[in-house]
Amino acid sequence: MVSHAPSEFTLDPRLAADTLPVGDLDLCSVLLLNDARFPWFVLVPRLPGLGELTDLSDEQAAQAMREIRVATRVMLTLSKPDKVNVGALGNIVTQLHIHVIGRFRSDPAWPGPVWGHGTRNPYPDHAATALIERAAALFLAD
């Protein structure tokens, strides 16, 4: 992981409140959604003013796809889900961010979407720390 955050980039306050930082890739910050019910990364390109994937240049979009693929491989290794869902919705938080969610046939929302399902269950501090350390190491190894 690397850190090249432009000074004018600011993380949306809702994303900041709902996530825990894992580290930075070349383009995106990697965040862990603080909900123990679902293994869930959020990738946020560290560029100001982005709302849609189409706001990225062709080169940035290619880099974002590479980073989505890395996050998916990390998710598969870290959590061994039955399926990985990837999406960029932005209906509530308009700042461009990409969800990489590990899904299990046994999860409480399966097979439906995770958005709006039940009540968030934050990780205990020790579990969050261990998970972030393992995820960060996997991102570095990829």
C-alpha cells in the first residue's frame, strides 16, 4: 500500500463515520465497513469531486478496476465467501466509492442486497484491529 493523497481530497463524513481505514492503494483508500455481519471493503478514489465511475479518466478507471480486482482477491483470501459483490451505487453518499462485499449463503441478507438489511453490528475493537492488520498484509502481498 502507498499513500499519495492529494491535499484537496476529503473523505465524505458518512463514509468516515461508518468505516475503519485499512490503507491506501495507488488510487483508492481502502476502508473496512464497520459491520461484523458482512466482510465489506469500500474503495474510495482519493480525487476531489468524483461522483460517478465515468468521472475518472480512462487511465484512472483502469487503475480503479485493477484495485477492485486486488480487493476482490483479498476478500476471497481473507473471508472465503461464497460470492463477492462489487458495486458503486452512491444514492446516499454521492462521493464515488466502490463496495467489495463478501457474501455467504448463510448471511442474514442472502440472497438479497445487504443495503438496508437489519441493524449494523460494529466489530469489537480487538476483532477490528486483527482484521485490519490481516487485510493490510494481504493488500501488501498482492
